[in-house]
Amino acid sequence: MTSLSVETLAADAVEPITSAGNAQLGIAVLAGIAVIVLLITKFKMHAFLALTIGSLALGSFAGAAPAKTIASFTAGLGSTVAGVGVLIALGAILGKLLADSGGADQIVDTILARASGRAMPWAMVLIASIIGLPLFFEVGIVLMIPVVLLVAKRGNYSLMRIGIPALAGLSVMHGLIPPHPGPLVAIDALDANLGVTLALGVLVAIPTVILAGPVFSRYAARWVDIKAPEKMIPQRPSEDLDRRPSFGATLATILLPVVLMLIKALVDIVVDDPEQGVQRVTDVIGSPLIALLAAVVVGMFTLGRAAGFTKGRLATTVEKSLAPIAGVLLIVGAGGGFKQTLIDAGVGRMILEFSENWSIPALLLGWLIAVGIRLATGSATVATISAAGLVAPLAADMSTSHAALLVLAVGAGSLFFSHVNDAGFWLVKEYFGMDVGQTVKTWSVMETIISVVSLVFILLLSLIL
């Protein structure tokens, strides 16, 4: 579920690394995925190695030159780590500051005091939806993980009962609601009205996030009944702390990147002039890197210093935060490499060629094309942009409301069944300590529910409007 739209689009625009026909390319895609799944499940190989070997196998099956396959894989790995890796690292530092200072305890204790039992999944989906409104999915994940894991452990909840609602809130915002990059690009491509799309998106998002979050989490918790992984749980602060940060200061630190990104999004909509000084400033402070970096720097004072940390203690906290995420970074990076190999092999073009002559309603066509590209490439952004470009001529004669619904249909399709070619799949798997099968039964099914339920409500709205 990567948000690396610039790198992805650039790679998608180049010539394919192979001249294989569609049949050979389709077989190569299936074979590459099969190799990855087999190596991880049967031979218990580390996911980083399996993804690397699977990418090379895909290129070989597709008839690409080994050098080109290697170049595609390393480019995808590099762009993913450059974009997502830095965010994961900053999120890990912020999470460690929250944990060691007692700030995370303060948040969790407050949540557990205000919401418990059946209300907890609803509280988590609400918090995640608010946090996820202006944030990239990956940023929302690294901000929410410490809270999700601590709530699950402290409240003795199944991890899926708490984690699925949080993931659903973040994912629905990512796929359907502007100012996320996918919906914004689709709005531009289809010449839809942003305000109408936002309003209808919220209408679709509310029932979708309820069904995919709190409701589905009941079943997910039965299918995969696991506790929060100890290695990922922020440890309780040592008992030598005389005080801990206030709830207000801790919450403000967590929400700082959310607010900065939301300001950027609002200025982009209202001003819409890159030459204006205000938009130049907000473009910088509202970028994910700067927003999270600002939260880390502020957190050193509002969390670390508030808990009585010395400069040495702060340095130690930052250093210890990075070691546990090394494996996660490599796996997510390799997932990005595999995705890029698929895109450079021409899988997106293959799907578009197949769908050119489909004679079905525009909303369903946009959804199906996005689903096909999402399944093949693993990129929600590429699926959204490609599908929107293909169905753009159909939007020319549409009403304002139906053009907005077409944007949402494309966004819904782009979320369908995340699996091993999606870096987001590996991010969720590693953070929640699941194996591939468990991740498919929970995360992948949740994404499919979001996609299908969204489409149903979009089609219902099309009958009313």
C-alpha cells in the first residue's frame, strides 16, 4: 500500500524490461508469487531473501535480462526504503520516546479508563480514522502501533480485535478520502469535484469502516487468536522515573504530524498555487518526513525532558529504538522491489489491454480495472492512477455526483486483497508478528471487505443520486 507515487509513476512510464506476451507474463507473475509463498511457508526462509529470489524468478520466467531484473528490484527497494524506511525509523524513535517516558502508558491508561470491553474496537477505529485522515498509510501505522500493542496487552485483548479496527480506519482513509494521493490524482484525471468527492467519500467510508473494522475483527480474532508480539511491544518505562508526561502533552505530540499534514492539505485545496509563499512553507512542514521529524524533536522535550531524561538518556533511547526495526525495513524494502519488478515487466499495461473492450457499467469497470492492477502490481497508487486514466473518457458526460462516485469506485478497487507483492502486507505482518497465512486471513481479507463493501455502497448511491 505504498504512497511512493512519484517513483512508481516514473517507473511505470518506462519501457517494460521484457517483450514477453501477455500469456507468458501472466504465468511469470503467478510463478513469482508462488516461489515467494513456497519459500516462506514450506522452507521457512526469511521473507527478505524469499522476496529477492521471487523477484529474480519472476524476471527469468518473463524472459527479461537478469541485469534488467536486478536493476528493477534494486530501484524498487531503494525507492521504498527512501520513502517508507525513513518514516518507519522516525516512527520507531517516537514510539520509543513514548514508551520510555511513560507517555504511551498515559495514553493507554486513559483509553482503558474511558473505553473497555465491547467499546474498545470502536474507540480504536475512531482514533485511527482521525489520525489517518491526512496521513499516508505507513505514517499512520507507525504512529498507531505502540498504542495498539499496548492496549491489546494491558487490556488482555486479542491483537486482531484491537488491530483490525485500527488498520481498517487507516486503510479506508487512504483509499477513499482526499487529500490522500490516490483519490487526489483520480479526481484530477476524471475532472471530478473535490468537495463532492470528499462528502460522498465520507458517506461511503462510515459504513465500510464499521463492517471491515469492529464487525470483521470479531471473526478475525477467532481465526487468528494471537497476542501482541513481545519484541514489538513498547516496554514499560523503568521504575526510576519520578514523573511522566501529561496526557495532553503526549496526545499533542502524537497529533503534531497529523495537524501539520492536514494544514498542508487544506492549503493545497484553498490556495492551489505552488508559487505562493504560504503553500511553499506548508509543502515543506506538511511533508511526511518533516512532520514526523518535527514530532520526534518536539517529543524529546514534551516526553523525554518532561520525564526527567538527561541528554545521555535521550541518546540511548533513540539508539535502542532502531535495532528492532532492521528486519522490518529490509522486508518492506524487498516487497517494494518485487512490486517494482512487476510494474517494470509491464503487468499494468497487460491488465489495461485485457480490459479495453469490456462492455460493463462505468463504475464497475473502474473498480474491476483497479482490482486487476492492484492484484498484479501490489500498488494501490498505480492501480488508482492507471484505472482512472483508462475510464477518464467515460466521465466526460457524467453528472458531478457520478464523476465523484467513479473516483471512489477506482479507489475502492485499488484496495482489493493486498498480498505478497504489497509492501504494506509485510509491514502489517512484521509489526503484528504473524506468519503469511495469518496475514492473509486477517489483513488481506479485511482489505477485500473494504473494497467490496465500498463498491456496494457506491453502486447504491449511484441509484439514488
